[in-house]
Amino acid sequence: LTKPVLWKGFPNVISSDQFDPQFLVEELFTLANQMIGLAGEGGSGILQGKSIFLLFYEASTRTVTSFKRAAKLLGADVDSTENAKMFSSAVKGESLEDTIRILNGYAYDLIVIRYDQVGGADRAANCSDVPVINAGDGNGEHPTQALLDLYTIYRYFDRLNGLQVALVGDLFNSRTIHSLAYLLAKIGGVRLALVSPSVFRLDDSTKASLIESGCQFRETSNLLDVASEVDVVYLTRLQKERLDDARKANTWGDKGDVRVCINDEVLSKLPKKSIILHPLPRSDEFMELPEKFDGDPRVRIFQQAQNGLFIRMALLKMILG
Ligand code: CP
């Protein structure tokens, strides 16, 4: 493995910040391109004899299924606990660390973890004998989502440099935003528009990292302010499960000058060659991306989700192959 995929000297995937964009384009995305063909042919046995455990303390549709499918298409064995908060011995007070030590004893070659607290994946990696992949840790990070997001952008534009990206919605609580922001900040000439209601602004720590990387960004509450200039609109839902007292649902959504949802006016301003992404699930309550717009060719959310399969196949092959 090349250096950029190491975390604390081991091939864990914990933060998007551990990746170098050049490595992603030249190696991971190239491998992901090969995985498209391989998936189309029904897979291969290149990871035959390898075993993967999916340890999910929070709900998932895309991440858990695409990791499972990726492993199976590569010939690996997969076991999982997909509601570990309820159906593992966490219910009886078992620590995350003990759970990882137990899985290490059962001869798994890799653990994919989604945890409900920031730092969960790092804690797991610190006590694991085998690689750990972070599939989301509270409102911390979701690095494999950022990899598939960037891959989706790269596949569409055939470049990353110089793009203007609007990150929209609950920027404070969205782990997909944090991970994507870390990656985008490292790419030459990328400019970010951070669009959110004021109490959902990007946290100071992630903003400090943007400043440190020299990434140009501006903040606004109104997507209409930037719609005519952006190449990518990356929407997020309100993270209702993570709200503190200062960020209650009644402060969310389009009111007055605040606009974080797609509507006809936004679509009419967006360039024809722009794309609209969303990590999903989208909210059926706040409607940041109403289904009636799915037919617009700029809406790429299902291609984006499918790219998760190819990126996760590539990551598994890179780490275990
Ligand atoms: N984007 C994403 O992480 O989706 P799931 O929660 O369904 O895995």
C-alpha cells in the first residue's frame, strides 16, 4: 500500500484527510474504474479466503449494502451486526474496545464500523489487529462517502481542479460534509460556497482546516446567491438525530432569505453543466431535493450512490488484495 492510505502506520480508513487527491485520481479512482467492469461481469474471486465484519451501531441503507455487495463481488466472506446498539452486547454495557477485541479473535481480516459518537472508528482502530474502515462516526466523518462523492465529481467533469462547489444544508452536523470539505480543500483552485441557516454553519474546527489548506470559501444562507456560479451543488438533510438545544428543527428550512432546498428558481439559475449531489437519505419532511426534480439531468444522486459500490470494491481490493 502507498503511504496516503495509512492511518497511524496501518491501512485503516478513518479520516478523508489521510488521502492525497493525486493518489485518489491516479490510483483509487483508476481501480474503481476497473471495478465497474468487474461488477458488470458478476465479480471475481480476488478476495477469496478473506473475511469482513460490518459492525453498525447506526442505521444504513447505502453504506452497509454497498460494502456487503463489494465484498461479495470480490469473493470475500461477510458477517455483520447491523443494529449493534440493540442486538450486540453493547446493550449489556460491553465497550466498543472489547467488541473489537472479540472480533479480532474470530479471524476477520477487516472491520467496517459505523458508530454513533465522534472518534468511534479511531478507537476501534487503536485496539484492532486488523484494518478498520470508518463508515461514519457520529457527526465526525464519513470518509468513504467523501471518496465516492469526489469520484462522482471526477467522473463527470474529468477533472477536480478549479471547480466551484456549494456545500448546502446542515453543515454543522453532517459528517459527509466534514469529510468532503477536508478533501476538496486540498485540491488546487477549488472554491467553496458554504450555504446554511446561520446556526447550522460549518464548525470552527473544519473551517480552520480549510483556512490552513488555503482553500477559498464564503458563507451565505441563500443558495440563490451562488447558484449561477457553481459546478456542484452538494445538498444535505437536517440531521434530526443529532440536534442540540441550539439547533432545533424550527430553525431549519427555507424562510425569508434562507434557502437550502432545490426549487424551480434555483434550477433556473444553475449552469447547464452543473451537477446536484446528495449523500442520501433525503428528507421527506424538509424536501431539500424534491423527487419531482429527479428527471433533471443535473441530478446525479443515484449514479453517486452506485459509485459507492465501485469505490468500496476498490478500497477493499487495495487493503486486502
Ligand atoms: N450516505 C449514507 O451514508 O447513506 P446510509 O446512511 O444509508 O449508509
